[in-house]
Amino acid sequence: MPRSRNPKQTRQIVLEAAYAKILRHGFQAAGLNDILKETGVTKGALYHHFSSKLELGYAVVDERLKAHIEAWWIKPMEEDSDPIETLARVIQHHMSSNEKTMISLGCPLNNLALEMSDIDNGFRQRLEAIYRLWRKALAKALGRGQVQGFVNGDVEVEEAAAFIVAALQGALSQAKAAQSLDAFNECMGGLSNYLTSLRS
């Protein structure tokens, strides 16, 4: 490991490498030795920051995965007053700029939830916290859209938010299973019709 590397930088390098491994192979298959080999970090340095593989996995969820969901789905919804138009634009952007990743890897949040929720309660709680954050942010955006006149005032925003998140996750899972965006596009056609029904 280069002498110029500082502890904070070392921790971030390990975190990013672990996230990439988990994203592609899942938590259980992500090996610490592979991460060490890829980063050039010593085992002692790794254990200085993370006492175990499990703690490293928790940090990946708390820091890297949460940031991914915030950047992809939450922050864009905070910036505009029309949540329906914003969501449609965000979906289109991700489809056009991340097509290969969406097909080959699906959604990292959903992947980890399916893999780890019934195995480790620490993972389950952290993953559900991210889902709650996502649903809450979307419900808040829909509520703001109601005030601005973009969303029908009769819409139950919490229910709508939960359905939208479920639709997106299901569509990404189907794209991964089929290794094709065809199923995803079909799901998004249905979601588009649903979003239109939320209009005032």
C-alpha cells in the first residue's frame, strides 16, 4: 500500500471495492481476500476499519448503497414540484444511461434484500430503513405535488409511493432475470399509465 494513502482514503477504497464486489456477486460470495488483492490494502489495515466482513457489509449498506438510492431516486424528487413528470424523466434517464448495468445487475438494494434479509437481522433492518427512506421521500414529493396542483388530492400518497417503489423493483428484477429490457419496458408502460391516473 502506498505510504501516501491516508486512513480515510484507505477506508473509502475498501468500501468502494466491497460495494462493487457485492453488487456483482452478492455479499456471501464477496471474498475479503479478493478485495484486499484488488485494492492493495493489507489485512491489518482492513481490520483497522472493519472488525469483520459483516461490519464491512453493514458499512456498504449504510454508506454506499444508501447514497446510490438517494442519488438515483430520492434527490431528483426533491428538486421539482411535479413529481410525476420528474419520476418519468428519472426513469428515462436511467434507462438510457445505465441500460447494461440494469440488465446485468438489477437493483443492488433489491438484490441484497432478497439475499440477506432472512439470514441476518442487521442487514434486514438496514435495508428496510433505506426502503422506508425511499417511500417517505416519494410520498412527500407526491404530497407536495398535490399542494401544487399536479397530483389528485384524493391520492393516498403513502400507498402510491409504496406501489411505485414495488413496481420499479419488480421491473428491475425482471430485466435482470430476462437479461433484457423488454420486460422492464412493459412494466414501465403499466407504471406510466398508473402515474397518469394520479394526475389532477
